[in-house]
Amino acid sequence: MLADVTGVMACPYCARPLVLGDGVVACDAGHRFDVAREGYVNLLGGSPQTGTADTPAMVAARGAFLAGGHFEPLAGSIAAGVARATSGIEGCILEVGAGTG
């Protein structure tokens, strides 16, 4: 999935295109962002935040819940609304800032 969207992503530091490499997303200016084991990329700069209150068990439980399809009706409604609102408009919508959090 990440490979499908890197072509429309830009580096948050220099706005150059981002390219997916071996375990990283990077721009040609040398800014690099590691791909997490779960497949996401954090494009925020600085050190990782500590004390987030999410334990590995909590993250796994949330992932299992989401994989169960409980939000599919809501996601489908949102996707249909976006499709109606953007009908006839060229381009790509990339939703960022989401995740299991």
C-alpha cells in the first residue's frame, strides 16, 4: 500500500518527492523516514515521543478490532461521500495522520 502512495507524497522538510526504498521513504536531498514494521511511515521530525500510554498489547488489540471490519460501514459511507464531493475532479486524495491511534 505504501508503494501506491509515495508518488504523491512530498518531503515535509524540502517538498521534494518521496521515494520508497528498502525500509525507508526518502527524498533526493537526503531526508529519510523509516518504514515501521507495521508498514507506516512517521513524517514528523524530532525524537519519538515517550510515554504514549500505548502498550504493545493495546496496539495489537486495536489492530485486531480494526481488522474485524467493525468500522467498514462508516468507512464506506465516508468514501462514498468523498467520491460524490469530488466527482469530476482530477487528482488524488491522500489521507494522512491516521493510524490505529
